[in-house]
Amino acid sequence: MPQSLGLLTAFLVLAADGSAINELLPSMRKNAALYADIEVRYSKEVRSPKLTSDEDPAHVTRWLRETYHAVWQGSLYYSKYRSQFETYAGAKSDFETEYGYDGEFTRVNYQGAIGNIDDRRQPPFPWFPPHNLGFQDLGDHQLADFLAVAPVVKSDQRLSAISRSDSTLMGTDVVDRVECIKIRCDAYVTGDEKPRSRYLFWIAPERNYLILRSEQYLVYASIDVPICEYETSDWRKIADGIWLPFRGSAILRQVSTDKAPKDWDLVSTTSYIIDSVNLHPKYPKEFFSSIEMPKDRRVYIIKGGKIVDTRVNGRSVETAVREEVEE
């Protein structure tokens, strides 16, 4: 059972040296394991409130809608998502992207235009499992690993710049009538004496130590106004003792040296709706490898992070060119 907040409050006083974070990590990891196998369908809508005078209307999205079907079974994953959007110039696009990792290779069909077959596990992005709705930047990592800057986080190119973090329990707080533990995490980049980013997390022990709210700050710009805020709502118990939020929101601000932080422009607002969740997906391994590569388009074969071959319709481009020259 989750530790009571009364005991945690007392523990915070006794563990002001920061060791309290390490005491929490095992409980956070134990609860995260409840979501190791999960299937989800959800939608995402992004709105940009205005176009600034120096932006090209053809390159700025007015609205974006994406629908996702994603599956995790341990380290294996699958995702297919559809993106529809319109720019301020009126141009509209509609395409699908499909990913799969079968334990050996990551296969990607990106918009039917480019294919990749990679011998590494590429961390899922931009989709994420529903229990990370309170901080989607985690991808499918655990918050405990993020706070500890674990090797699995360091291997993610999106997060690899973080060399270390200082995490502190700030006390307890209430978010949407739910008692939470508030954590501050200062993230450092190699060579920096001061933190580059600051994160605030509100996690709920009574809801499987999941994140109800989070904020991100660029320390050099402001430690009072966050550049990004995530919130969750519509929490439901999907199984005995297992909770999930079914709605979420995010706001992103534009850092500007010409304006006070309180006057920063709003870049976008995002809303998320979880449509369905299955805690017991049972797909065969072939499901995660059955990503059809785009036809008549280049497919890159990647080993150890380097492109070793390029194929079109299953045939090596280099071989085809050589044969054409020889003829």
C-alpha cells in the first residue's frame, strides 16, 4: 500500500539531506511496473493562438489533431498514429506513421515517405504510455529513472544532454483535491555549473505515484514562470488499485529576452483524451515487426547508429546502380 502522507511529511523533516528521494524511488518503480504491459488509444489536439509578425504563415501550424494506437509489452512496442494539421497559410496535411520494436529491430514507416530499420531500440516519440500523461517528455521512461539520470535515460537522445540532477522533496501539496508529494529536480548539462532546467512534479502516492502535474523552467530565463505546464484530470480506477488519468492538458510559452516572463507569448495549448486502455495486451512478436515499408521510397538500414545500406522495394540501391552501370 502507498505510504501515508502523514508519515511522508514527517519523513521530509527528518531527511532534509535529500536521502528521502532515494527512499521514494523503489516505491515509484514498483508502481510503474503495473503499467509495463498496456494498450491505449488516445487523441491529441494542439492549437496555436496567434501568428507573430515575423513568422511565415506557411511554416506555422494553426491546429493539429493526432490519433494514436499504441501497445507496450515489456520492452516491445507498437504505434500507429494519424496526423492532420493546417498552417496559417491554409495548407492542410493528413498522413500516418507506424513504428514497431520487436526486441531486435525498430522499424519505421514515416508518412509513407521514408523507412528505417534500426538494430537499436529507438525510444518512443512523440507518443507515450498513458500513465506518463502528467509529463509526456518522459516518453516510456519511468520518473524514478529520470530523477536518478539512469543509463536508460542517458541513452535517449532527447534527454542525453542531462549529465546529472539534484532532486529535492519540497513537501506536500494538494492538486485537484488529491494529496501529493512535490519534487523539485534541477537538471545539469555537462560543463555547466548551474542547472539548465528546473522541473517541478506533483506525484500522488495514493494513485500509484503517478504525476498529477508538472512544470518546466529554463533557469537562465526565469525560475518563476514555467515554459511548459502539464496537468491531468478525469482520474479513473482501471483495475483494483490501479489508476489512470483520462484527460490532460499542456501549455507552452515562448521565451523572450524582450519581454518580462509574465508577458511571454503563449505558443500553443494542447489537450489529450484517453479513449480506451487495456492492461493485458497479448500480441505475438510478429505483430511488432509487421511494419510495412513504404513502396518506391528509400528505406535506410541502420546498425550501431550508422546507415549501412539503402533499399527501395527491398533491393539495395547501391546494387541496383552497380548492375545498371555494368549493363
